[in-house]
Amino acid sequence: MARKKPYPVKVRDPTTGEEVELVPLKVWPLAPKGRKGVKIGLFKSPKTGKTFRAKVPDDYPIIK
């Protein structure tokens, strides 16, 4: 089975307030015990260099 490659996701950069397309540095599931959760991605702002977290699609591959 082939692994999916990371692809850009459209997210809002909280440091500048702009919508940008970025590939996350890391992706992990975030779920409370016994309930369905979401996938969170770690992104780096291209303008300020600060990192931020944002939700990614549920079918996005996990990146460690």
C-alpha cells in the first residue's frame, strides 16, 4: 500500500491574518478518550517565521 504524500492545505495564518497554502511540518490526531477527534497540523508562517497549529482534513496522512 502506497503512503500518501503531504500536500498543501489552505489555512489562516494567525500572525498575519492571511489565508495561505502550506504543507504542515507535523500532523497528529487529537482526540478525547472514547470520542472522535480531529487532526492537527503544525505550520510555520512564511512571513513571520512563527509556528502555529491548525486543523487539517481527516484524510490527511500523519507526519512525525
